[in-house]
Amino acid sequence: MAMKLLLPVCILAFLHLCCSLRSPKVAEDDAVEQSEAYAFMLYGAESHRLGLTTAIYSIREFDQKRPIVVLTPHASPEMREDMAKLKASVIERPPVKGPAYCAKEVGKGKQRLTNSFFKMHVWNLTQFRTVLYLESDMLFRKPLTELFSRFREVPGDDALMIARQGNHPCVGGDFRPSIQKRGWNTGIMAIRPSTHFAESYARVLASGRKFPCAGGSQEFENILFIENLQPQKGQSRLVCMPIRFNCKDNSCAQDPVVVHWTGERKPWDGAPGFEYYLADWEKQRTAASLHTGIK
């Protein structure tokens, strides 16, 4: 009888010993993952119900641990409730207005881009060591853990990992510092949040300097990268992300990690001109709706 009573105690003691032996590593891994976050932003009249919900569901298929935050100027109770279903938190921040002349440059049907300077707030997420900024017009086909692990090795408190615009490969090699000036797609980037960079963003934006803004804030941000991350010839804290993490046309459609429908060809509008993986996005959209009840 005593042996029968003793056996469960021994088993529990053994399990406790095993857990205690592995817990420091597990705790360390958990701490690292909690210091790394995904960030999206929602501004203007865009609804969270289509692209954003599908994108976050797509992320959660691969990663249940890392925080996901959504930056927005205004969040309804309904939006907060819907995002909570996907374990995503919503953070409200004030709008960031671009120059008045940008309204003419962005072109017809693209007025939402005048509000894209709201992206400044991504650099203010200093509660995280790393933020992977993503957009709602993306399909995530594989885990993005490689981006986080690669970025941990990049030195600098304001370092940046970002993909080229278009279908251009990394000139100096994948995941290598780049001296390439401009031509960076700010729709996907791993950043080290930096109050200094955010303040520089706000200061230059308010200075009255002229810059192209047909693509919204992207050209302005490229200028900031040159001034802050590539200040001297031959030096750079900007690392090139391979095109497979920002696939936008047929050249990389064989096996991309991230499919990105830029411009006006959104997957919820049929993705005209780039229908690769549209069926996969539609499946994810259906799955997200069934999982969350968000129509």
C-alpha cells in the first residue's frame, strides 16, 4: 500500500525535476519571443474585417506566442473585440498628417496614402526589442521566424531590415548591410523601435522640406533611412531582406514566404494582374471568418 502511495509522488517529483532542468532555457526563449512583435496599422476608412483579419489569422497559423499589435487612430469596441479573438491588441495613436501638397501627388483613388505617415508610430513601440511591420494586403505562406532570428544578429539600436521595391534582389547579398540608396519597400520591415528615429521622423516632417509623395510616406521614409542609417559612405545599419519575403510579381512566385499585393490590386478585389496565390488567400479569408465569426 505504501509503495502505491509513493509511486505517484515519485512521478510528480521526477516531472518537476525535468521541468526545472529545462525551464531556464524555456523562460529565456519565451522572454525573447515576448520582446519581438508583429505590427500592423489601420487608418482612414479601411475596414479591419477583410485584409487585416485575414493577415493576422495567417500569422497566427504559424506563431501563437509573439505579440501582435494594431496601430490605429481610432478603434471601435467591435474592432477591439474582433482583434482579441486573434490574440492581437489594439493601440490608439493620434493621426500623423503629411504635407498638404501630397494630396495632389498621390493620384486619384489613392487619397488614403496621405495618411500613411501614421507609420511613424511604429518606431515608438519601444516596449519591444524588435517589431516586424507588415501590411494587411499580404499572405503569409510560411513562418517568419527566420526574420526575427536573423535580425537578432544585426548590431545597432536603430537597425533596420527591409526588402527592395519591385522585384530587385539584394545587391550585396541576402541579409547583408546595404549601401543602396532609396528604392526600399516600407510595407515590410524589421525595426528596432527608437524614440530618436521617431523624433527625427516628426521633426523632418514638420520642417517644410519638400519630397516626393506619390507613394505616400514611402519616399520620405527612404530619405530618413539615408540620413539616419546610412550617414557615411560605405557604412550602413540597413540590412537587405530577400525578395521571397516580399513577392509581388511572377519573378518570385515559385515559392515565396510572403505574397504582397501592393498598389491597388488587392486580393479582396480579385488581385488584377497578379493572381498567383489568390486562391490561397481566399482560403485563408474563409478560414479566418469561420474561426473568428468575423464576416
